[in-house]
Amino acid sequence: MIKANIFEDKSISNLIILFSFPAICSLVLESLSSMIDTAFAGHLGNMSHEALSAMGILSPVLLLLIAAQLIFGVSTSIVISKKLGENNKEKINNTFKVGLYASFISSTMISIIIFLFQDIILKVLGANGLVMELAKDYLNIAIIFNIFSSVGYMLVNNIRAFGYPKVEIIVGVSSTAINIIFNVLFTFIFNMGIKGIALSTLVSEIFYFTFAMIFLINKGLWIQKSNLKLIEGKEILLCLVKIGFVQFLMQSLNSVSGFIINKVLIRYGSMSYVGAWSICSNINMVILLPLIGITQGVQALIAYFIGKNDIEKEHIVKSKIVKYSLIYSITLTVLVYLFTYNIAKIFTDNTELANISVPIMKIIVTGFPFLGIIYTLITFMQVSGDENSASRLELVRQLLFLIPLVILLPELFYRYDIMNLTPQIAIFFSIPISNILLVCIYIKKLKFLYKKD
């Protein structure tokens, strides 16, 4: 049974907490699979250095897999929320059906393509020797758990849209606990190395998918038989792709920029910096996920009020989220800056890698509050039907600012000996600079996103 009345029975502040907190927990816990994998890779004894480098090499591919699952995972729940506001049960069922099939087919096709071209992909990413072997061992299992992760993520998002946001916490905590238990079992007891790390994630993702499917079936929310015509199916699919493309574009460009950062690091430095970058990117993702969770959680709220044409409540939600996002991002920036070394040591017992990670992370986190504003803007544009502006904003950040700066800054720092910093460290100034520049350009948008008509 759909709990649509939950949107009407509670205050805006309670709804934001009710929907955002489970979304934050779900994202943080689900993403811990990557963080846990990196942490265990950093404790594989003599091969920990190569294992961390392998995880760093694979990060663009893993980001691309996440990007692909966001297309239907996010868009299906947004459309379903709007249809809940319109009280259109047939459209809800048909949207769920198209989203489910599309998520499964697309994730399967992507996994097959990566499997067929994995050698070429890893060579392009810069893998060789033992790092190549370890990366390949992990990737061969990652393309399998990608399918369960993609479909499971889509199902859990829809559980939230149907009015059961707290379920995200249950499935997230359970799958994370399973991941940790099997990591200990496979890597430390059975000594399976990086293969054991990947298998642990596979087991947790299978549970994640199965739990969500059983819950939806028991609640009578699974897809029902319907007269879904081909034309209507195409329209729904195009709508889902249009909405989800924004998230896909963001993560895909993150994957591209991650690849370029790896290549530039290898050019100027050594694999040690790639490993340190792997640690820092994981830390950055962990602190970013609650911010994404806040915005993703309220997507269902905003979409529902848009469907009901309740403009006042829509604007109240947007106004509050802007404030909450800023408070969170500023607070986390200060905390990470103060305890950077302690956080880095969670990921590795290698003192050299931890020391290299500290200045990199401090540079990256400087632009985090600005990234909070960017994600809020993109979310509002996406849910409000202004997907083109959201895509354009991310294209400007990545292609016009970030990637060119990644290439140019290390050369400038090296040639003119700026601040006595090495080119490897200079690379990372591109991240906060690009965020700051983008906010300076788009800051006026915030005045209109929650302004009453």
C-alpha cells in the first residue's frame, strides 16, 4: 500500500528529516562498500601499496558504473513522486515497470561491454604489472555486483518515493554489516586478497537487491499487469532518461576528471600519489554523500508538491534545503581540515601514503562549501524540469574549469615554482578553484529557485 498521505500529515521540517535522514544513511552506508574495499586493500600486507594503486586506477570505472545506475535510480522515484501528487496509480505502475526493466538491461549491457574490453580499459587507465593483475581481479567481480547494485538502488529509491523512507536505513545497515563481515572472512581468514574484497561487496549487493524486492512484493508495490503500450513506454523511458541524464552526466564527468587526474599524477609523480588520491577521493565521497542524501531525499517532496501544484510548500522545502546544505558543508570542511591525518590512517597503515594524503585532502576540502551550493542548484533544476540548465552547469564546472585546470596548474606551479609546491600537489587546487568559479557565476540562481511566483 502506498503511503501517499505521509506527504500531507507532517510538517515541512519533519518531512525533510524523515526523507533526508534515511537517504543520507542509505547513501553513506552503501558507499561504504567502496570505502571498506579501499580500507581493506590498504591492509593487505606487502601488496597493500599495489592494491591501493589498483583501487585508484579503477576509480574512474567504478564512478562510471555509479553514474549509470543513477539514470533510472533517481529519475524513476522523481516521476513516481509526481504521479503520487497527481494520484495517478496507472502511471505509477507503468513508470515503475519501465524503470525496473531499463535499469536491469542497461546495467547488464554496461557490464558486458566492460568485460569484453577490460584489458584495453585498464591499459588506458595506466595499469601495469601487479597493479594490472589486481585491478583485473577486482573488476571481473565488480561487473557482476554492478547489476545487483543498479537494480537494488533503483528499488530502494522507489521504496522511499512510495512513503517508506525508513526502510533505507534498515537495508543500508544490513548490507554494510554483511560487507564488513565477509571482508574479514574472505581477506583475513581465507587470504583471498583483492578477490575476497570484491566478493564481499558482491554478497552485500545481492542482499541489498533481494531485501528491496521482497519488501516491495510484501507491501503490494511490485509491478502489476497493465496495458502498457509501446508509445507510452517510449515516452516514459525518454522522460526517465532526460531526468536521470543530469546525474549520469555529473558522475561520468567525475569519472573523466578522475582519469585525467590519475594520468597527470603518473606523468609528474609516481603510483604513490595515485594511491593517495584514491584515499582522498574516498574521503571526499564519504563527506559528500550526506549532502547528496539531503538533496536526493527532498527530491520526492519537491516532486510531490509539484504534482499537486502546491507552489508554497515547494518553495519552503527549497529554502530550507539551501540553509541546511550550507550548514553541513561548512561544518564538515572544518572537521576534516582539523583531523585529516587521523582520517587518512583509517584507509592505510602506510605512513608515506597517509602523509601524502594530508595536503591533498586539505586542498580539496577547501572548496566543499561551494560544492554544496552546486549540488543544491542542480537538484532544484532537475526536479523542477530544468534539466538542460542543470546539465549545462555541470558541463561548465568540469569541462570549462576543472579539467583544463588539472592540466595547466601543475605546469604553472612547476615552471614558476609557485609556493614551493610540487606539480603533484598543485593538481588538486583545480578542484576548489573550479567550484568557487562556478558558484560566482551561478549564485544569482538561488534567488529565483525558491522565490514565490
